[in-house]
Amino acid sequence: MQIGKTFIRLGIGLFAAVGIRSHADAAEAYLRVVDVGNGLCVVGTIPEGHSFVYDGGFRGQLCLNAVRQLVPSHQIDLLVLSHSDEDHITDVAAILGENRVGTILHPGDNRSNTIIDPMRLAISSEAHAGAQEINLATTALAPGHTFQLGDATITFIAGWSDGNLTRGTDDPPLPGPELRNTISIVVRLDYHGRSVLLTGDTIGRLGGESNSVCRYAERIMWQRRSAHPVASEVLVGQHHGGDNSSSNCFIRAVHPTYVVFSAGHAGYQHPRQSTADRFIANHVLPQNMLRTDRGDNEGGPEWLYGAIANCVDQAGDDDIEIFLPDNGQRTRVAYRVPSTGC
């Protein structure tokens, strides 16, 4: 499907967009996983002036600042909100206040708090201004539905308005936080044969379960994998690397070369060693697993590959860049700043 609104891009805006893409080849799609701490924000630009945002970050306006830098035209083709936990939506109202958006896709949330309420009002205002709002609580969206952004295709893989819809007959009931996580909207970006899977906080197990377990949203996507493939070269990993995600069945279906964990020093000890071990057992090299809390050391069950003694990682210094070429060159995934202290 073509994105809801058609925007007129003035020459000066297009010139500015080319200028800020100087770090990438003009024919490369570019994604930045913004280091927002233990939250998620991905800002992407596609050649010919297209852009999208997946999730709205956490505190500090780091997501908003990335949008300001990467989308100087103030015109976003597609905004996807995986779910409505604070660490994924804090900057959404501000982003919508400064930008026009063609299509907004979200699962719907009837909770009320100081983050969700302003976001809901901002989405409503943008819809009244002409944006297409797709709310999964009121609008059915079939897996496989596509959004076209120039030469890039973003495919809706999964998402629900009610977490209980992901529970199989043999699955235990989900606690409240996991119910909110498992609804996460999952999309795949394809660009000239390269692909990136964006998974929000989707889950596929309960923490501490056997590695053979495959449950909830990840099980459903695994079952659908023939009709709606999730295989991707780059996986922006589920739930910050928590142990209640990244089940073996799903890892094998995605079969990533690179994994990116958006995590921070927040007491959750993400990403988990047990999660990293499942990826390594499925042939993902440790050096190909990048994290926005590079060097962090919370101890306990946290994955300590590359940890620095007594390191308390701060948000904002470990953005991760993904470059997708349109030719035979290889996909590149790297830290925006090559090295950092702690």
C-alpha cells in the first residue's frame, strides 16, 4: 500500500536530507537504533526522501533529537508504535508535534497515564490533519500487509490489541507486563534483497523456562513463517534481550547474521546471558551482537561479553547504525562512535 498522505518536498528540504545522509551512500537505506537506554527508538531514512520511525524512545528526548537530525523535512512517511510501554513511546507526542506523518500504526491502549494520554491526543490530532491512523483495536490488519517507501517495503508481520490472543492452549497465563509486551507490532523492512526485522518487546517464553519452549507471539510467527517470512539479515532483538523472548524456534526462523539489543543500565540486567547463549548456539557470532549499553556491567544474569568492570552505561553514547546497500556490497552494522569509555 502507498503511504496515506502525499507530501510536497521542497528543494531545500531534499537538499538538507541529502546533506545529513553523508555518512551513508546516497543509494543506501539507513537505520539508526538510538541509544535511549533501556527503551527503543529506530529512525530510518530511505533514498528519495522517505523516512520512518519505529517506537518513540525513553527519557532525555534522544529519540526526538535523532528525528530532528535525520528528518529535517519534518515529514515522516510511517510511524510504527510496537506497544504503549513508557520506554517505547515517551517522545511520540513531541515527535508528532514537530512533524507531519503519513501513516501511524499502533495496537491501541485504553490505559491512562501521563505518557499515553498526550500521545493519544497527538495521534488523534495528526489523524484529523490527514494522517492515516491504523489502530489494531479498531481496525483489522492482516499479516503480510505492506507499506511502500520508495524502493523499501515495510511488511506487517504480527501485532495484536489483546495479549491473550497470543496464548496457546498449552501456554500459561501471562502476567500484566508480559500481556502488554506480547502484543508488540513486528515489521520487516526489505530493501534490494536486504532485510531488517523490528520486534519491539514481543515474547516467546517465560523467563527461566527450558530453551526448547516456544510460546505466545514468537510461536505464532514461527508457525506463519512460510506465508509471512521473518528471515532477516539484521534482527533488532526482542524485549531488550530479556530471557522471556528470543526462543530457539524464532531465532531459527529469523536466522540473523546481526542482532542489535537496545538496552540500558536500568536494573533489568538486559540483555541476558541466557538470551545471548541461545543466539550463539544458533550460530550468531558474539561480535555480531551489538548493544546500546556497550560495556555495561550490572552483574548477575546480564550478558557480560565486552563488559567493563564497574561500568554504569549512560544513554546517548552507543547509537547503532545499519546500512543497507542497493547493490552487491555487504550490509554494514556498526556503532556510530567506534569506541567509548564508561
